[in-house]
Amino acid sequence: ARLEESRNTMTAIESSDAVVLLAKPHVEGVTTEDKFMDCVGKKMTRLTGITVKPNDEFVDSMFPWLEPSTAPQRPEGVTQLLARDVVAERVAQSGVRYIIWVDGVTRQTDSGGSLTCTLSPAGGGCFGFGWWEKESDYQAVVWDLDTAKTTGSVSTNVTGSSAILGL
């Protein structure tokens, strides 16, 4: 696993402030996995007490500006988006102070082996060995909506192998 962090400015969050984890929008439909985003949001809330607004709820409240075809493709595009009065007003109503812009994917890079399973009235079982390797690459950029600036980022690359043995 490799983890890189960068902090551009000091940040603070009040108890009335919230954050939203936004999956970077892609028109072609390949986006950060919902389960991953939910897991990160729940862990942030549990460990820090920070209110994390649901991604879909926030995107829906900002319609049409965060739809894949109209959303900024880079966090810097948020500055232009916030210049629109109606967008700034909706952000203020939401209570969101920070957008955490998440981009990444987990993909299977290799696999092998063979595993056979059967079931009969006398019982069942599996025989063989199978393995696979996965790689995850993610980047999160923290965007302060009060200052319209990037406050920092975290990126990670993780690889791992899994195996199953059937006897």
C-alpha cells in the first residue's frame, strides 16, 4: 500500500458544518463504487463525528449542476460553479462546508487456478484452488466551499491477492 497526503491550507470544521463525498462524475458511467463511498462516509462519521451528507442527496439538491454531463471534471471547476448565485445559495442551505472529491476504482489485475463444486443428495463439496489479484487507486481532493479553494488531497494505491482452497 502507498499513501500520499498533501495539505495546502489549514482547515477547521464547526459542529454545524457538514461534508459531502462526491464521486467524480464520468459521462461514460465508470465511477467510484457506491459501496466504497458509503464505507468511507460511515467511518468518517464514526471516528470523527463529522456529519457526512449522502452523495446522491447532495447531487439531487444541486440539480442540474452536478449531473455527469454538466458537472466540472476537475475540482478547480467548482470555483466557476460557486460563482453562480443559485448554486451558492443551495450550497449554503445544505450546510456543506467541504466537498471531498473522490476519484478511483478497484480492478482485478490477474487470476488463475481452478475450483470445482458439486452438490448431490449425499452431500456436496468443492475441490481445487483459485486466486486473484486486485489493485485499487483512489484520490480524494478536499475543497473548501467558503474559500473556493483546494485545502489538500490524499491518494492511495493498494494491491493485494486473495485465494480460495476447496477440499
